[in-house]
Amino acid sequence: MPRRDHMGPPWWHGRFRGHGYRITVAREAILDVLSQTEEHLSAEDVYLTVHKSYPNVGLTTVYRTLELLVHIGLVFKFDFGDGRARYELSEGPKGTRHHHHLVCTNCGRVIDYTDFIDDEIELLGRAEKGLSDKFNFRITNHLIQFYGLCDRCQKKT
Amino acid sequence: MPRRDHMGPPWWHGRFRGHGYRITVAREAILDVLSQTEEHLSAEDVYLTVHKSYPNVGLTTVYRTLELLVHIGLVFKFDFGDGRARYELSEGPKGTRHHHHLVCTNCGRVIDYTDFIDDEIELLGRAEKGLSDKFNFRITNHLIQFYGLCDRCQKKT
DNA sequence: ATGATAATGGAAACCATTTTCAATAGCAAT
DNA sequence: ATTGCTATTGAAAATGGTTTCCATTATCAT
Ligand SMILES: [Mn+2]
Ligand SMILES: [Mn+2]
Ligand SMILES: [Zn+2]
Ligand SMILES: [Zn+2]
């Protein structure tokens, strides 16, 4: 059941229309799932959740919709090394904050962190300008991940 | 034909032995290919190159060896979004410098850059300490990539 | 040189993601 | 509300990079 704050069309309808995309139940459902979790869902995860409320939405559509959402910048796609893509809303009504990830190379756990984001942002800003000048590369996005051992996995050795 | 600087065993033999791994022709050949290129090779790329000199080395072995090399930290494994893993020597005799990547989201081109590395290193140092304290996460590695449009791809629109 | 066993390669299996294609649904114009 | 155009969809099949199996071979400590 799609959740809209207080009536009125969901916040992302505008962006959809702007790109000439149609608004469908499958897309509503998928965006709804993404906006109601803190986790990093795989396509199948999304599919299974959507499937509970909308059994007639297929996995193919989930893949296609996620692709589309990534394309218009509503969703980030990550590779945490477990062989499947992971998705996360890039922004939201409640305002998902920009963050980066710690990835445990032993158990695969992924931790969100927002610490140092300000420092990072500043560095990224400088880097983006410098790299843009030097390579004439127009930067639109960045990825920062730390790899290592989470607390649980450190004890086991 | 494995290239050793001036006779004597290749520089990485020590690290191999330390992990209890055996030194084989396939492994020598694969490391040799990696140390002679500036590119970001896929497993198949490595296989095809190795195959010229050693037709009896199989693709399976290439995968296994790359996995092993990543495991002992001699090689970095990347996902640039083209559906296959890319590999790069993490260090070398001539000293491959630590660097990060610019990835063109349109044509897939990957550009190495070493600029801002000093600033990054400093930030990373602070971040690693802070994150280590806060999450008790032992950081061993990091990944930084910028996404955007390369010079060529900007003109085309 | 010998033996224990790590390493290998070819074929088959795996499995996340993509492609195909006929049926359906969204929506702008009536 | 109806129509018509076409974007979207789902099921099944295909794809393709990577892994698994297993009998054979090669490495290396002794
Ligand atoms: Mn996250
Ligand atoms: Mn590189
Ligand atoms: Zn862990
Ligand atoms: Zn490009």
C-alpha cells in the first residue's frame, strides 16, 4: 500500500513525468519498498517484498525499474562484492542523508556512516574541480568505500 | 617468458611462500602479464594473453590465481560496471603508484589519476582512525571512484 | 628420487541479469 | 468515458561471467 505523506501524489511523480516515464503500480510498489527500508536490498529482495502485496509484479520488471531509477538518479546501485547488485534510495521525503559504506571483507556486513562526510565533501569538491580541469572530465557522482574487518569478525581470529 | 630484473627469483616469490602457496608456471605467467600492462584487465584478457605463450593454461586457473592474488593483496579487483571484474597489480618492482579511478558512465573508459592522493591519504588517515574507534572496524583498504562523462563523451550531446 | 597433496584444466553447473515477444495498461486527445 | 498510440509488463528462454567437479599432473619438503 503506497504511503503518501498527507494525500497528494508521491514526491517522485514529478521527476518521473519530467523524463516521460509512466507511473505504474509496479513502479509505485518498488519505490515504496525502497523508501521503507534502511537496508541495501538486492533486486530479488525487492521482488520478494513487492511480491507480498503485488504477486503479479515480475522480477524482470523489478530489474527494469531499478535500472530506470538508477538512471534518473533516484537510486544508487552498489557492488559490495557478494555477486549481486544492491540498491538504495539516493534521497527521500524524510531525506536520506548522503553517506558512505564500511564493508566487512569477511562476513559481508555493510555499515553506513556519515562521519567525516563534511571533510570528504570538501576534499571531493576540490578533487572534482581539479580533475575536471585536468582531464576535462565532468564528474556527476562518486563512490567511497572502506574495506576491512567488522568488530565481530576481528574476534574470531 | 617471465621477466626477472637481474636474475634471482621474482620479487613476489617471498610473499607466495609465506602463505604456503606453490609457485607454478601458470602463476608466474599470470603475474608476468599483470606486471607488464597499464590496463585494467579482465580474467579473460589475462587468459588470452597468457594463452599466447602458455596455451595449456586454462581460464579456470586464471580465475583461481587472480582470486588468490587478491586474497594476498598483490592484486586489486575492481568493478567498473561493465559486467566483468577488472584486475590490477597493487604494487610492483617498478612501484605501481597508488591511484584512484575516473569512470565514464557513457563509454566505460577508465582513467587513472594520482592527483589529490596526498590530500586523500590525509583524510583517509583521519577517517580510518575515527571509524575504527567508533565502529571498532579495522580498515585494511579503501575504494574511491569518480563517475561522470569523459571529454569525448561530453561533446556528443 | 619419493610421496603427500596442492594445483590444474576441461566440461558442466551455477546464477544474476538480460532478451524476446505477445499481451496489457497508462495517458493524452477526443 | 472512449479511443488509439505505445510504453510497460511478465513468463520463459537466453546470456555470459564465474564457480564447481573430478580425474590427472606438478610442486616441493624430505
Ligand atoms: Mn547505505
Ligand atoms: Mn588503475
Ligand atoms: Zn564481519
Ligand atoms: Zn566516455
